[in-house]
Amino acid sequence: MVFGPSMRGLGLLMLGIVITSPLAKAQEQRPLYLMPVPASVQIGAGQLIIDSKFSVASTGYTEPRLDRAIERFLRRLSRQTAIPLATKPGTGAKAVLVIHADHVGKEIQELGEDESYILEVNSSGAKLTAPTPLGVLHGLQTFLQLVEVSPEGFAAPSVTINDKPRFPWRGLMIDSARHFVPLDVLRRNIDGLEAVKMNVFHWHLSENQGFRVESKKFPKLHEMGSDGLYYTQDEIHDLIEYARDRGIRVVPEFDVPGHSTAWFVGYPELAAGPGPYEIERKWGVFDPAFDPTNERTYKFLDQFFGEMAKLFPDHFFHVGGDEVNGKQWDANAKIQEFIKAHDLKNNQGLQSYFNKRLEPIVSKHGKSMVGWDEVLDPS
């Protein structure tokens, strides 16, 4: 195809517009591979070289959790770059990376707590500031993600990042009840949550296939309902501390009134059907369910949830509540009479009655009850 002079001139003009446009300039900059994408990023000129002189100091509020976070950060950076680095934080403002937290965070991490931070990096150094230690934890992970190979060696680009989470609840659920998960695997997943700034580990701990927590009040729960695969209370306490060190809350889930076969292996008197019961070996929705008309059910759950509320410090307590097929309730004449006598109409009304009895029990022990969407009933 042949272009005339006027067409060639128009083509050169368009080329000049593309070359000098802000979009073209932005495309010339190397992309930042950050996860999640920060709320605000301003990219500057130059980069901060990472070498054996790299050091970290904390100048504001500090606590053992922050010291441990900085040590983890330095070990990770050393592994990432193969550069030997001192793993202890310093105290001087002349460090390459200076960290400043304004004040202490909540003793028990809360939903909606301030997790913001500002990370400033230029060719002469870096500064990470945050209102609380949670922001520092997140900012350190962002710095690790910034480090990459450059012609001059490992380096972090000059940036100013002003970040805060878009969602206050950023969680992962692990079902240790259907399939027991070893502690080292759980810790590895918690490390992954820290790396991408998630803040909730939702731990599913009871199911038809197993009951996974040591109960000192009701030992037959774990002795008979777990095949010997359960977590001791000391192990759970240590894992909660491990998660807290990484800015992650641990929310337990104990399923009631359905998904509960493993409860009844040791305590069949709580079930709506006669039993006997054994741990389920397959997957699916099964018939066993708690008897909501039995006062022993509520006395048992009051004592059990009271024990677990002391073990799990988080404000939220998950009670499941999903996929109750109602077959045991239908087959129990006493339960059907109870439904009629209390004008509950059907099994959904009975489950609503159960939840209304359960919520004050959970609240009594200082927790907010949460569950799957089946617990929502306008009645």
C-alpha cells in the first residue's frame, strides 16, 4: 500500500501523540506485582538497592510481636535474595528501612481494626509508618513483594504506597473436620495468609466425619469422635498465637444442629434419633441432628461453648447451622408434637427456635454467634 505525503504526515503526527502521551510513559514503567493491589501507588524514579548493608530499625511503638515480624521479614528477604542479612532489628534512624508504629493495637484483634500503612521507598532508603502493628505487618509483606532483580542486583523500585484494606474480613476456611490437617500444614497456610494480607482463619472443627478439638469437659467428643486425629488445647493455643503474630484472627466453627454425627458417637443422648452412631466414612448430607426439644442439649452446649470460648479469644463464634435435612425430626413423634405445641409450623421453624435458644448461650460467653445462611429466619 502506498501513502501520499498528507497521509504520511498524519501518521507521523499520530505516532508523536502515542509516544508523548501519559499512557505511553506509564507503559514504559515496569509493572508492580503486588497482591492485593494497594489502595494507592505512586511510582517514582530510581530504586533502592538491596545488599548486605540492608538494615531495619524501629523508632516508634514496639512490642515482641513487631520484633518477631521484623526478624521473619529479614529471614525471608535473605532467602529471597540469597544475601546474608542480620536478622535482629536495630534502634537507629539511620537504618535502610525505618519502621514506625504509632501505638499499640487491640489486645485481641478485632474486626475493623486499623490495618493501614504508608510505605515510602527511594534510592536512599525506605520508611514504613502505620497507626498499629497490623499495618506494619502488611507493609513488610508489600516490601518483600517489591523486591526484584535489576541490572544492579536486587532492588525495590521507588514508590509511595498508601494502603488500607478494602474489606475488613478477608478470610480462608480450612475444614479440618472432614479431613484432618496436620499442624505444620496449617502453619504453612497461615504464612500464606500473612503474605497476601488476609486476616481471618476460619477453622472448621466438627463434622459428621470427625470432632477435632480436645474437650476436657466432654472428653468422649475427641476420644470417640476423631479416630485419634484431633488437636490438643495446647496445640490450638499455640496455633492461635502463631496466627496472631501474623495479623490473623482464628474463628472456630462447631456445627450444630446438623453435620453433627461425630458429636453423637460419644453422646448419643443429644441426638434426635436413637442411634447407635459412628463416624461417617463418606461425604454428603446425613440425617443425624441435635434434638432441639431436649433441655439437655442446651445444658451441654452451654458448658461446651463456655469451654471453647475460653480457648478461642476471637469475638466471633461460628455455629454452622447449614443443611439440616430434618429426617430425624420428622421421624420423632415427640419432636413433631413439640412443633405443633409451640406453633412452629415446620422444621425450619424448629431450627429457628433452636437458634433463638442458642444465641443467648453464645452471647453469655462473650461471643457473637455467626452461621451459614440457613440460620437466617425472619420468624
